Amino acid sequence: MEEKKLFRHIKSLSHLAPRIFGTPQEADAASYISSQMKKWCDQVYIEPFPVENRLFSHTSFSYGKETIPSLPFVFSESTKKEKESFPFLYLENLSAEAMNKKEIEGKAVLLYEGLGNDYRRYRAFLAKKPGALILCHNALPVPWPISLGMPYCWKPFPIPAVSIPYFEAEKLALQQPKKVKITVQGETIQGNSQNVIGIIKGKTKECILLSAHYDSVQVGEGSEDNASGVACILEAARILSQGKKPEKTILFLAFGAEEVLSWGSFRFVASHPDIISQTRAVVNLDSVGSPFGKHIVLVTGSPSLKKYAASHTTRFPAYFEVISNVSPISDHYPFNVMGIPSLWFHRIDSGNNRSKYHCYHDTLHRVSIPIIRESGSCATKIVQELSYSHTLPFSRKIPPDLYKKILRVHTTFCRDALFHPSTVIKEKKYIHK
């Protein structure tokens, strides 16, 4: 991969930030990606899908004489007036035991464990009629607020909600003020997000997928999360278009609306049963640019797939830690639900997290192009090898125990089965570019 070309792609996308799903900036980013793919792919499509979102103009949080930096929660309702006052309550989690010990109605609830992944607990919390919600990212003890979200299918979120820094949340829990004041002002928009699909046709209909999302949160430039991954798939398209015709078809997928739990990826999976039936593996790149940290390849698939990934990554100068697990927090996951194995390339630089996650510090000057090149080159080589192989060098089947774990994780997200790919409304509204 050429570092100058990677940098140019990341710079172009960073300058379009924030690429919030359903906004003109996200659509402009999709157009840029499409224009680049057209140089190298046999076919390029933009596939729009309808979304509803909240755009915010003003947020504040204070108590006593303290004014705390804050960000609005993704689908937060607006406060009825400037600096609406709420009684304060601290709550550890959304278990029935924890909630039954507190009087929640009308209060601004500081929630240590966040909304979690269980839709039923989330609905039980809202049934208690809280007045507002205060969140922080309890795994990132940093002095700035983190932009937090929830699955798209859980909306609407009917109360005001803000995210504050970890140490401010700790201070708040310690001081236990009687009242807090919250301002959230915003409006609901109806629009489209879109997925961009580039295709290099192979000799067969079997597919190998290389994916990344291009939307970002409301703060920062989204340079690491995830212009870095998009730059890699664009460079991969350029490189893989120069060889002979592959055995398997290669799809380059740039997903919109990932920041609300991979809604764009779920929409793609639900709308393309023909492609899903032919997909043999997914290689996903999400947040691969942190200069300080380590490469992770998360394998969701068979032991032979992990062995293949481990043996492949050792061919590169960079060190890649290859682990097996299930993760619902990026675009490979909807494919896992459909039984398709995946490799997820990402980097961590703070425990098991990323210090620049969803904050003002995710900017162009804080990513490493040589580091991005390492993940991109390794992922591209894997896609190239798999697309030219007549047979896969690993078992495609996800082991039963692992697939049961995928479904256990997945059922906690479900809202009356809406979030399952097979039940998402299939809309054949494609724009062929």
C-alpha cells in the first residue's frame, strides 16, 4: 500500500467530519468513496436506506457552582427549557435488583454501567420514568467526555441524556448533589444513510468481503474511527484490480450508520440474501490508526481460521495479536449472525479500548499512516489469497458453541426481532454509479 494514497483518503474524509449518519457530510463521504472505487472496480453501487437521527445545537451540565464538559447522548430528547433542573440519583446498573432499591421517577440518573446490551433492561429502566440520564464510559478514565450511542432499533430515547468525563462522574457520585441542571437542545431529522459497494468480479459467484464504515460520531474528525479503515479498503481495491481475474468475487463495502451498532451493515445483510449465501469470509477494518498500542485480529470462526490468520500475520514485520471471540461492536458482526466467519482488524491503546474513542482527539494529526499501512497490507494480502483460492484454507463453519454465543449476545439486542437481519425491511432502492 502507498502511504501517500492512504493519507490522501484519510485527509479527504477527515475534512468532511462530522460524518454523522443521515447528514449531508455522510452523503458527501459516500460520494467520495464511490468516485474512488469507480477507478478500480467493475461495478460500484450506492445503496441508500432511510434513517432518523437527532442533531444537537447545545448541551450543558452543571450542579452547584460546577459546570462539567458534556456531550449529548445519540438520540437524546431535548430539555423543556434552558438548564432544566432534576433531582440527582446514582445507580450502579440496570439490573432489577439495583433498580428496585431506588426511586427513579423524575430523577437525573447517573448510571455507572451505562445502558448495556440488554433491550429488556433498557425498557424496564424507561418504565421507571427517569427524568434524565447521565452517562460516562466507565472503561476509559479520561478527562474528556465520550460520545456514546445505542442500537438504532432501540430508539426513540424519550428523555434528555448527556455524557460526562469519567472523573467528573466519580466526583458527582462522591458529592451526591441534590439537584443537577441539564441542557440538551436538538432536532429530529429524517434522511438517508447509504452503503457503498464496489465489486471486482471473479470467475464464480462466491464472495470474499472487505469492509469498513465511513460514518463518524458528532465530535472529532473520525480519522481513526474510521477513515483509517476506509482508506485501507480503497487502497486494497486499487491493488487487487491490477492482477488477473480472481477465482472468487471481491466486494469492497463501505458502510454508513455503523455508530448506532452497525445499522448499515445489518441493512446490507438483510437486503442481499443472494450475496450472503455466496459469502465465504468477511475481513473488516475498524480503527487501525493509533500510533501507540497494538494490532488485534479478532477471529470469529473456526479454530482453523484462527490458525490461518495467525500463520498469515507472522509473514509481516508488524506484530498482530490474534484472538478468538465474539464482538457486536463493528460491521463484521451482522455477518456472524448469519453464520459467516470474520476477521476484524483493529488497534487498542488503553487496556482493551482506544483512548481516542468517540472524542475530540480523533483527528488527522493523531493517526499513524505507517501503522495503518500495516493492517491494510495484511488484510489485503488475506483477501487476495482467499479470492484466488479454489478452496478455503480453513473451515467456513462457525463452531456450534461459538455460534450459540453469537446468538446469546444477539438476542439481548433484539427489539421484537426487528434487529435480526432476516426481519429487516428489504428495500430495493439502489443507485447504480
